[in-house]
Amino acid sequence: MCEICDNYGSGSQPAANDPGGTSSVQRANVDLGGLRYEADAGWAKCPKAYAWMEVAGVAVDSKNRVFVFNRGPQPVLVFDSAGEFLFSWGAGLFSRPHGITIGPDDSVYCSDDFGHIVRKFTPEGGLLLELGVKGLASDTGATSIDFRTIRRSAEPFNYPTNVALSASGDIYVADGYGNARIHKFSAKGELLVSWGTPGDGPGQFRIPHGLAIDSAGTIYVADRENCRIQLFSGEGDYLSEWRDIARPCQIAFDRAGIAYVAELGFRAGMWPGTSAPATRDTGGRVSVFDRKGQLLGQLGGGDTPTAPGDFFAPHDICVDGNGAIYVAEVVMSAGGNRGLVETSCHSLQKLSLIG
């Protein structure tokens, strides 16, 4: 079993983390893509009763409210842009929180990977739509979330990971750990098209973990274990790919079309029997790319993973209307439970523009 499987596959539940960690240093000024940010690892003022074990996903709505999808007693925690707690929901709804996306109408899409289901909610947690059947995995031959056990691609879902929305309202789902496909649904939940098979060729995947859609409608898929981002048309036609990326988990675009990529790197969540390439042993980091896939800057690298502005296990990323970046990390299930990093390591950071 992989490190990610070990922690949750056995049903064990590690102790909840202090959301901001216990380090005496919570803030630092950092440079990313030619811009100056303040990295704040203690930004969210989370009620102690709701302290999370780790943050799997983070998303921002039209009001710049921040939705924190975490693996704690209240899975969805909502904060204002200053980090003040607003409200929560989701207790008992999810087998394991994984990905969260907010649509233009502020509807909230949540991927429950262990539940094999994707749901659409109101911002307050009212259920609007279900894709898949909770607890029912499609037949891919997979025996766990270890992608190496997949024997074939199949219909939705087998450990789905993330969602992206087109301008016309179509829903794209990365079906992720136990499958090797992207599924396109109508806004009403009708399956329209699927693509992808296991492998490393064009249009093939080894964990299509995250996805995003740019203003032109191009689909960007974080093909994590192939260390690349693949680009597709809205119907699944392969266009191109970005390489030299260290196990990307998710992509986010800002209003200018700049891409921000959360990269897990090669020090957290490594599969048994795998190791980092000799020339690419970076830890967790955030990379910034222009529209053509040219690297503009990088932050982190995992040398000081508990420090603000560095990372252990980046898993999700989003950008708000003011250009602030939020990075979620799965600290415990990617190795914190095994002592690879202090369990007090931050699981959510805010990077605010300061110049």
C-alpha cells in the first residue's frame, strides 16, 4: 500500500492538527513569478472544535470567501478573506474529502474519492446534484488507490479526484486514483464523453489528479505520476503537454490567464518501490507558467517544509479576485503520520500580494 493508502485505508484517524501549525514563525515574505507575497501559515482562524487533520482542497467563491475542504470533524469550513470563520457543513457526508471547485454561480462541487462520488451543493451545503453512486466503484480492476493496480479504463467513477467547469456549464471530472479517465457531463449530470486509458502516451494517464479550464476552453489535466500537464480540447482531443513538472496535483488560473501549479514533488506520498529521478529530487513546490507553458517562477521545494512559503505536500491551489494564492497540503496522509515531517506542519497557507 502507498503512504496515502496506509493512513486512511485502514480506517485510522490521526490526531487533528492545529490549522496554523505550532511553529513560532508563521509569516514570511517570498518572491514568486516576479511578484512579492506574504506567506501566512496561520491565516485561518479555525475554531478549536473544528481543527483539521489536513486540508485536501481549497476554493474561493465570487465573494472571496474561502472554502476549506478538510479531513476533520467539519469537512467544509468557510472563512472570509481575512481568515475569520463564517460557517461550516458536511459532517458525515463524505467518506474522504478530496477536491473542491466553486462554479460561477457559487455552487460547490465536492469530490469524495473513497465514496466514488461527486456532488454539487449550495454554498450553505444544500445538495443539488449527485454524479455516481456512493460506495459503488466502476470496474477498472483497481484494488486500491494505487494506480498501478488499474487494468483498464471504465465508466465513472473509481476514486474520483477533482472537478472543473466550462463556461457553458459542462462538468469535467478527473477520475483519478482508480481509473485513468476524464469524464464530461452536462450541467444536468448527463454523461457526454469520456477519454483516457492507463499509460504514459498522449491522452493516457497515471493519476489524472487535477484539472482546470482556461478562458479559451482548453482542458488542462495534472497527470501526476507522469509528471506532466496534458492539454485537450473540450471533447478530449489531445493538443499538447507541459513537461518538467514534479508530480502535479492541481492547476489554477488567475484572471490574466497565468497558471499556478501545486506540485507534490518527490519527498511526500511516494509509492512503494519508487524513487525520485536523480536530477529531479525536489520536494513540494508551487510553479507559475504563462499561457505558452513557459516557467515564470517557483516557490518552495521542500527543504524547509514547515516554514511559511515552503511546502511538504501541496495538493490543491486556488487564486482569489485580489490575486492571493491559497495552497492546501495533505500533510498527514502523505507522510506526516510516518514522521517524514512534524505533524504540526501547516496544511493551508495564504500568499497575499504585497508588491
